[in-house]
Amino acid sequence: MKDGKHQTLKEISSEVETYFRGLSYNKQRIRFYQKGWSVIEQFMEENSIEFYEAKVGDAFISKIQGTSDYSELSRREKDLIRCTNVLTEYQNTGSIKFRSILKKYPLKGEIGEGIQRYLSYRKTQGASDDTVNNNKLYLHRLLEFLESNRVKKFSELDNQHILKFINGLGYYSKSTIHCMLSSLRGFLKYLFENGILEYNLTYLVPKSSYKKRGTAPYNLYKR
């Protein structure tokens, strides 16, 4: 495992292949992952991304999953997500667990608790479980961003943090950006209306012109 995160997809996938061979994976199993990585490679080329890292994997998964619940995905889509997760897991830990564990999104601290209250509010407003789960995913990304910028309290949150978060969404698909902005706008409105934030920061969140189409992320498999 190379120190730091500056690895091309070819470098990290080569390391994972070597790791798999050390575990006596057969050629057919390794080819399964290679095919998945080729789709990730296409995604990176289309978005002019040179190095692979966790946020690139997250962006790719978001493009695959869109606004669908994981249980609604096809077998092939789930396989692509698995191929992505092994790259990220190996890059971060130097090993790969034999069984994938459903990723959880812990909401800790003052801001995390605020997100939990907002999600509970969404349920009282009649939002479906899938919608609330998607809100949780998108707002967890906001929480991670704020934590990485040492923002742990609402009193420390200002418009520059919101703008920086929005400007960092370029990796994601248009549909995912649309959903993330919608979740962010709703959360900021809730914070202001409940007196948690002194100012209404929703004006910072651009309104997306994206409209859902009939085509799904499944088109990623066509090369």
C-alpha cells in the first residue's frame, strides 16, 4: 500500500491483484474485479481524474446508485460497487475483508445530532424511508466535510463553508448533485426556521435545472 493517496487506478488495482493472488484467488475471480475496474477507469477518464482516492470511489458509486436504494440495484450494479469498495478499503487499510459490510453513516457531535433531528422531522412530514435514507447519505457527506475543516458546532458554520462544500461536488453526476443540493437546502432551511442558525443560508445553494430522465446509471456498462 503506497503512502498517501497519490495513486493512479492502475497502481492501486495492480496492488490489489497481487493481494488477491496472495490469497489464492483464481483467474476468473480476479477478472471479475478487473472488468469492474475498467468501468471505474472510464469514469475517471471522462472526468479527467488522474489519481484514485476514496472520494473518487464515492463519486463513482453515487453515479451508479443515483437516488435508488441499494436493495433496488441490479446484480451488476452491486458488483460494480463491490469492485470500487475493495480498492478504497485496500488503499486505506492495506487489506480487504472477505465479507462486505453495509456501510453505515454515523451522525455524531452537535451537527450530527442536528442532522438526526432533521431526518426525524422529515419522517413526520411524510417523507418515505428511501428519501430519508438518501438525505442521511448526502448530509453525512456534509458532516464529513465540516469535520475535515474542523467545524464541529453550528456556531462555527458560515457561508464560506457552505460554498466550499458546494464547489467540491464536481466529481458527482448531475442527478447526485441535484439530490445533494436539495438535501442541503432543506437542512439549512430547517436550521434557520428552528433558530439553530441565525441566518438563512439557503440562498447560497443554487437551484439545479436537472430533470430526471428515463435512462438509469446502468448505461455505464455500455462501452
